[in-house]
Amino acid sequence: MKWTDIQDIAIALTEAHADVDPTTVRFTDLHKWVMALPGFDDDPNRSGEKILEAIQQAWIDEV
């Protein structure tokens, strides 16, 4: 997965952190959690606030 795979990341986060309310997650934690997902392979510096916002919103929608 890459940072642009927003929907795939949201699904993986839903599975990996089922007990977490995505509206309460800080971007610093979200960044770490995405980087730790199995199959994620992208440059940590390629993410930014807009990408993290999109991931968080997709995660909220997924839940």
C-alpha cells in the first residue's frame, strides 16, 4: 500500500484498531499506525496533513 491508497488504508485501520474511535486519533499517531500496517510500503515523508485527513475521514466512513 501507498499513501494514496486511502480506502485500503482505512479498511486496514478498521481491522487493526477496531476498538479505537477514529475521530479521537491524533495525526502523529495515525501516521505511525499507517506506517505499521502490514503491506504498507511508502516513504514516511510523502504523507501530509491533507493525506492524513483523507485517511481519517475514510476511516470514519468505514466505521
